[in-house]
Amino acid sequence: MSAALLAELTKLQRQRSDSSPFVSHVEFHTWADKVLPLLSFDQKLYTRFRSIVLATNSARVLEAKQQEVENINTAIGILNQAIVLLENPPPQQLLPMSSPDKITLKWLYQHAPIQFYIWSIGLLVSAATLGFAAGVQYSLITTANPSSPLSTKAETISANPSPTAIENTKANDKAAQVKLNIGTPAK
């Protein structure tokens, strides 16, 4: 297909010049009518060629001879670009990679781009940082407010220790005095 297309475009090829290589405007449009459908293999070339043909019409109506010649030369240039593109096709795009049955570390090492590793390490660092920050916040909350529902029984006990033996003795002495004072008449 591209060999036949290349042969057709080569037959229609013209050389640029300071004056129009066409005898008349009708001859240019006959040539353009043959070239335009052949450029449909590349949408950009097709669109550019079509707009240049329309611009050539406008230049003719406005009697801008120099602009008309420039547009004709541009159309010839677009045809030449199409011929070069067919003679030297761009490299084929890579076929999509088939996925393996199992994704192993070896497969990831061989097939994953460097961005994958950068994102993975960033995700792990972010998760560790978030966990550390949550732990610090938890410890600040439980230390500042031991009666918080977040605090544990052990933290509550350590925040409110039980009375020492000396404090127990003093409390017992006060209780004994109160009992003794109850039995004696008040003065």
C-alpha cells in the first residue's frame, strides 16, 4: 500500500520556484484535487495541505500574486514532506507488554521503571512518618490527660499512685482520733 502511495505522490511531485509552476489556477486545483486524498494517511499533512489550498484561493481572489505563489510553494513542500515520510517511516511503536502469570521481585526488577521504585520508597517513608507522628500524638494525649478514654489502666495507676505506708498510718491515726472524740462529750 505505502509503495503504491509513494509512487503516486512521486508522480505528482513538483519543484518550488519563484513563479507558479502551474500554467493556471485551474491546473493547480486539478493537481491539488489529486494530491489531497493521497495525504489522508497523515491527518496533520492532510489538514495543512487543505488549508493551504484554501489560502491560495483567497490570495487569488484578493489578487495577491506573491502570496498565491508562496502558498503554492508551501503546498508543494507539504507533498515533499509526505514523500519523505513514506520513504523514511518513523520507528514502530513498541507493542504493549504482556503481563506475566505471577509478578515476582525479579520480574519487577527487570520491567519496572525507576519511577516505580521512587514512588514505592516515598510511599513507605510517608507511611512510617505518619505512624511515628500518630504515636507521638497518642503519647502526648495520654500523658497530658490520664483520665482520657485513650489512656490505659496502667497509665492511670501510675498517674494516681496508691498511698504509701506512712500516709496510711497518718490516715489511720486521724480515723482513730475521730472515733475517740465521738465518745467524749464536747466542751
